[in-house]
Amino acid sequence: MTSQGPSHSSAHPSPPGHRGVPGRRGGGHPAGVEGAVQPVRRRDRRGRGPRGPLMPSTMPAYRTRAERFDDLVLDAVERLERRWRRQLDGTEFAVEDVPPSDPAPWESGGVPLGRYFPADAGLPARIVVYRRPVESRAADPGDLADLVRDVVVEQVAHMLDRDPEDVDPGYGEDH
């Protein structure tokens, strides 16, 4: 059952089931021109038209949380490379959203925040920071930056077989 809208008297009624353009009567062709091609109207169902970006690229919120997290990891790595460049040469640093569901044998209980994978079979050493577990433990953006730095320092310390305090003298201090 179809509902009938306001009745318009027109010499050319619309075909059944036709949805005309709001504000126009008839079949959508200009008067006197049969079969004329109309420009495609790009409107959403409410007639608002295309939307622009939600956030201009000049605003800080333009970058995604994942991109901002990557920047925090890069900042922490650059800070450590100043002191440990030779030892970190060739080491890959990566960010993954969540750790794999199978924990490593040395990980008991809890969700890891990062992992160190030693060089093996032609693959370079790799340190991975897990974004979502780290983000869930941070109270605010400042706390997140400190936590990311601590996770990177811990993994580098594990790789170098040193204490985190030796790798970064500011490790673990109240930031």
C-alpha cells in the first residue's frame, strides 16, 4: 500500500514508483525537451549534499589515535638512539594493535604491553609495542607518553640484557 502525497495537476504525470526531485513537478525533464539528460545530483537522502572532512587537516585531532601513538613510540626510540645508536642499529620497532592470543612461554598472566623478538634466521631483532593494552592502562595523554616510553625502555633493556635504569636513567620516575 502506498501513501499518496499532495495532488498536483500536471499535464505529464510521473510514472508509478517514480521519485521526483524535490521542488520539481512532472517527470524530471525540462518543459518541451523529451529525454534530456539531467546532471547527476549528488545528494544524500535528506538532500544535504556531499559532506566535507569532519576535521580540517590543520587541527591536532585530524590525526588518528593510532598515528599519534606511532609518534609516541618514535619519540621514545629517537631518545634511546641518541645513547644506544650502535647497539640499536638494525633493530626494527613496530606497533601492533593487540598481542597474539598465544602468549610467549615466559609471559605468565596479564596482557603484554610489548615484546622483544631476537634476530633469527636472517630476520633482524624486533621490538613490538601493543597499542590497545598500553592505551587502556593510561589515564591521560601525558600518562600515555610516559607509559609508551617505559615499555620501549623495558624492551630495549631486555634486548641489551641490561637493567631499564641503565638504558634510560629517567626510567620509572614519576614523570
